[in-house]
Amino acid sequence: MTRMRRWQRWLIVGIVVVAVLAVAGPYVYIHFIEGKAPKRLSLSSQDSTSTTVDPSAANTPLDGAWKITGGSQAGYRVQEVLFGQNNTAVGRTTAVRGDATIAGSKVTTTNVTVDLTQVSSDRSQRDHQFQGRIMDTSSFPTATFKLTQPIDLPSTTGRMTTKATGDLTLHGTTKPATADLQAERSGSTIRVSGSIPVTFADWGIPNPSFGPVSTENHGLIEFLIVLGR
């Protein structure tokens, strides 16, 4: 009888230890080992290349063609749950190209292409799922956004907040989308940051949940675009 009670006691202790590890393990990993997710891309984000401000550039007309240059980034931000612990999954790439045209007080065209095969996060498992089952980048290697309505520019200089309406192509599906934008002129460049909310099913994208990780059915595309002449 004593041996049976001892066995039961150790069984209970084992169950408690497993339960604690199931909760504490992911908590420790997410909050102390993996660390915090990168902040949202914004105009205050540091780009990979510094730009020398030319005071005379502020007087140069905006009219004409602009091209996406170094310092541009794009990626995703999705909320996920790992064993009951909330986490923010972020993947990014600097493989962004495209152009824009400004005529008078309007941005008339914008074409942005992101190479999804170059998107990476802080976890190789997540990247493997993103490149394969989720986005199938071997079949759909890029995401694109093309402006369908002109953007009115303010008459004053400085930072502006606006929206951009266009066609977003993801996973081989093209649908209308609206991006919330902030933009400012910095010397001879124009910097634009923003985000586009995406519900995965609308673009035929499988839910990113896999294994012990469950995610919301939507996420954000976020970007920081640097335009130069």
C-alpha cells in the first residue's frame, strides 16, 4: 500500500511538472529567448542606407518619375498563439522594387513588387511554412500593388497622412485593397510607410496555423518605401 501511494504521489508530481513546463516553457522562450517582435515599419524606422539631406532639393518640383531605392522594406505581421502564449510573428525583406509618377498635385501611378522568396523571420520553421504551404512562393514568387486611384498631395510641405487605393496581388489572386500611408520628403527622397490589412481567405491563402502554433485569420502587410529620382 505504501509503495502504491508513493507511486501515485510521483505520478501527480510528474503531471504537475509537465503542466508547468507546458505553460512556462513557451512563456520563457517567447519573452526571454526569442525577444520582442520588431516595431512596425514607420517613417521613424532607420533605413539600411543613410540619406544626405540637400536643402536645395526641397525646392525641386515633385513632377516626374520616381524609383524605389535602397532602404525600402516590406513584410508581414501576424498575431499567433503558442501553447496559450501570445506572440507577434514578423517577416521582412528588402527585395522591393518599383516606381511612381507624380503629376502636379497628384500621385498618378504606383507600382510596387515584393520578392516573397526573400522574406524571412526569426524562426526557420515559420519561414519554411511561409515559403511552402502558406504562400507557395515557388508558384507565386511576388506580391504586387498597383495604384488605381490618384493620391492627392497637400499644398504644404512636411509629413502627410493619406490612403492609397489599388489592386493587391497575393498568392495569384488580385483584389482591391486600401493602404494607410504616411509620407514625407527628406532631401532628394520621398519616404512612405504604411500597412494593408489582409484577410487570408480573401486571397486564397491557407491559414498560417501549424503544429502547436495557431494564428488569427488575418494579418498586416507593412512597408517602408524610399523613392528617389
